[in-house]
Amino acid sequence: MKYVVGVDLGTSAVKTLLVSQDGTVKAEATREYPLYHEKSGWSEQEPEDWVTGTLESLKGLVSGSGVSAEDIEGISFSGQMHGLVLLDADNRPVRRAILWNDTRTTEQCREIERTLGDKLLSVTRNPALEGFTLPKILWVRENEPEAFAKASRFVLPKDYVRYRLTGEIHMDLSDAAGTLMLDVANKTWSAEVLRAFELPEAFCPPLVEAGGFVGTVSAEASASSGLAASTKVFAGGADNACGAIGAGILKPGLTLCSIGTSGVVLTYEPDASADYAGKVHFFNHGKENAFYAMGVTLAAGYSLSWFRNTFAKGESFDSFLEGVGDIAPGADGLLFTPYLVGERTPHADSVIRASFIGMDGAHTRAHFARAVMEGITFSLNESVDLFRQAGKTVDTIVSIGGGAKNPVWLQMQADIFNAEVVALENEQGPGLGAAMLAAAGCGWFPSLDACAEAFVKRSTSYRPDPARAARYAELFQVYKQVYGATKGLNESLAAFRK
């Protein structure tokens, strides 16, 4: 039996999966690493921590699995998006990496908007948000000129780890699409954007497809990781692109709902013709010559975790959610908006905050818990609504993450989305998507689609109940009014926050 490895380089930890030719996960290993928040809004990591964690995870994976390193044919990667890793002429980091959730770059975002105007959306297909990479580059140039003067090029997190395994520098299209420097439709670095900000083309790494072969494991990395030096290395992709691959979102009509700390609704796009006017993200897919549109809820699973930790600390989720399924849709007139840390889609607003609307003395804790679950799903449904307004068919949604672990919530998603919602049998998320890129790259399958047929196994399906779907459709119209009704109030209250 032959195997491949998928590496999922996350924000708090790296997870590695060993996957066999029939799609079975043989073994997995995880290593955590620290985050640094030296100032309010700052979020950084040491690139060396990623490398150390990945090598240790791989070594534990190989040694603990009982599989011969010679039987591991390939490895690929999923990586946290947008993080800025500046490298000197010897490809050594000149400073810590600035991560996707770092918010120091608001002024640089406004500078990008002023400079590029309409070109921003027509070329990069995304608005200027603090999480993206170009604003981070401009911030370092303006605030740390000595560090920037040492920088010869930039890469993204997984690209640096892959470089340390192979000695080769590349960046795949799905990750490059999140930099605000890629001409997304034409799959090249944008000469217009680079010229506008006086960045040389050599500052950007060579581009490859996510499934592109980029070398083999070096002798040094082989000794540190336990992988054979003959192991083929494939570029890999952005975490959301790999999550979509791992959920089988590889053809029109399929949409992904992922509820983790944040929430994502992602729909497959066969070409670059769709125009969402910047209301949702539009990126290159990990599948060659394909794209995806994506909406984001910043505090999805986090909203439910916050509520439990605040009002039922120490309880299991099963105990905490007991009785939620007995409450009718609409939580007896109680509504929640999940704006605990601001919002992204469709309101890119860092100031807005969450609300409970309609509380009365008859509401129990179970009502509040149901309202939180419904509010998270309503927020995700705003992205589904935008897709449908743009003419997309959204009739099948694969649900992964925390929202896929509770049958009540899965049925709620089907009713609110008014679509069939499908759970997966053995959900492994972006790590499985990375493994699938390696499996297809090694020639096990003629395409990613064929790989998905073998690797992605569907479980239970939930269909919308017409009566509940109609009730939720009415309540969704009320939900959409809360943002406008509370925006001014939250702007006034911002002065009173710590």
C-alpha cells in the first residue's frame, strides 16, 4: 500500500495526515506553536516555529504509523492565508510573520483604495481588507524601513515551510489570490498593482498551480522529518481552497459551509466571469482553471463557544444544547446577530457588535442557545443569498466543522439555506484536501474529481422542511434589518469599550 501526506499549517498548530490510496486516514499528528500579540491588533508568528512544528509532526507521523518512509510517495500542503513572510537575499526571514488576523493596516487599505480605484476589484477581484498581504507589505515599508530594505521577496506561510523541505521557492495561485497583487482571472502577478506601489516583479515568487510538482524532499529535511528524500512535493493551496477540495467542492452546484471559530460559505466557480462587485471574496481554486467565491462570518462557532463559556462554563456541548431541538424555529421571537468581533460578509465592519433582540421573561437558556445557532446560520445565509442574487444555483451544501456535529444544527442549516445539507463520513478538512493534491499529483487518479470520488465519503443528508423554511425566510428578512438598526448605536458605544 502506498501513502501520501497532507500538511495543514494552521494558525495555532500544524496537523499532518497520512492517507492511503483508498482514502483512509492511517495516522495523524499535531504540533502547536505560539502566537505573539505585542500590541493591540497585532498578530505574529515565528516562521521557524512552523518549520520545527512541521518537521516534528512529520517525524511523529511516520514513526508512529508503522509505515515505511519508502511507501510514502508524496506530500502537499494547506496553509493559513495572507500571512506576510519577508525573506532576505538568502531566503531568511527578516522579521516575524504578520498573520491574516492582524488588523494594524487600516490606513494602508485606504491607501490601496485611493491608488488603485476601480482596478482593485477588476484585477484583484477583492476589496482591500486588513487581513490581506499587500497592506502588510506597505505597513512594513512605512514603519520598519530597515527591515524592509533587507527584504528581497515575500512568501506566504506554507510556502516558507515547503521551501525548507525542498530548497525551492514557489507560490500557488489559490494562496496568491489572497495577496491583492494577483491578476486573478489571468493567473499572473499584476504589473499594474506592482507598478502602482513600486514593487519589482522579482519581489513576488514564481507562480504554480496548487497541484504542481515543485521538487523532492531534501537530504537535510529527510533526516529531520523521517520522509524519504525521494518523496515528491506538490505546491498545495490556501486553507479554504484545500478545505473545498477535501469536501469535494469541485463542480458547479456544490457549495461548502464550514463552521469553525469563523464561518465560511464557499461556492465553486467554473470560470472568472462571475461579478460579485467585491461583496464576497473571489479566489483561484486549488483545482486547475477553476475559482471559488466565498463569504465569511467572523464569529461563527466562536459565538456559540462564547455563550457557553460565559453562561455554562464547564458544561459539555451536548449538555449545553439539550432542549434546543424542542424549541420552534425563531426561538419564540428571540434573535441574535453574531457580531462579537465585527463582521466581514456582507458588512465589512470592525465596529459593529452582537445583539440579542426580542428578549422576554419567558425565554430560557435553551431559547438563547437556539437563537445563537440560528443567528450564526442567518449570517452565513447572507452569503448564500448573495450567491443566489448573482444567479448561482445553491441546492447542495456540504457542511463541515462544528456545525456538522449536531443533527439539530444540520437540519437548521437545511431549513435556513433552503437547500439539501450533506454531512461527511470522515471529515478531515484542509489536510485531506492537501493529501488529495498529492494523490492526484502522484498519478493515483486522473484528476482531482476522480480522487474526490474515492476520498470524500458522504454521510447523512438533510432536506429542508417547507413549513420551517418558509418561517425562516420571514425571520431572515427581520435579521437583515438589525445591522442597519444597530450600526449607529455601536459606533457611539465604541468609545466606551476597553
